[in-house]
Amino acid sequence: MSTPGGATWNLESMTFIATSTSELLNFLAIGTPLGESPVSLLADVSLTQVPLTQVPEPGTFAVLGVGLLGLLTVVRVQSRRMG
């Protein structure tokens, strides 16, 4: 879609992950490299909530890593006893 002044619309898709139950999303237009006035063409912004069961907690990977290291240690100790 062309707009007055020659600007065109571009479809953009971005992913943001909230770090708390309440977050604020801001949009800011900044000037161009040629010093022209800042202009922002923004339309149809939508947000999608992902169920908590689909997003792993940050500590989940740490717990899995510690569990895997523990399991490997047990296997290693048992293989030394048998060999």
C-alpha cells in the first residue's frame, strides 16, 4: 500500500516474551539518517497469549541439566565398580 509521501507498508512479525504478569509495550518513531522528521506507520498490532504449559520456566533447563549430570555420574560410578 502506498501512502502520501511515498512510504510503503511492510509486514513485520516480532516475538516478545513477558518476564512478569504485567508488561508495557511501547512503539517509538525516531528520525531518519537524513534528519527528516520521525514517522511511524503502525496498524493492526495484535498480541497472542501463549498458555503457560507451552513456555518452560527458565529454571527447567537447569534442573534437567543437573538431573542428567547426576544420572551420568551414577552410570559412571557403577561402570567403574563392575569393570
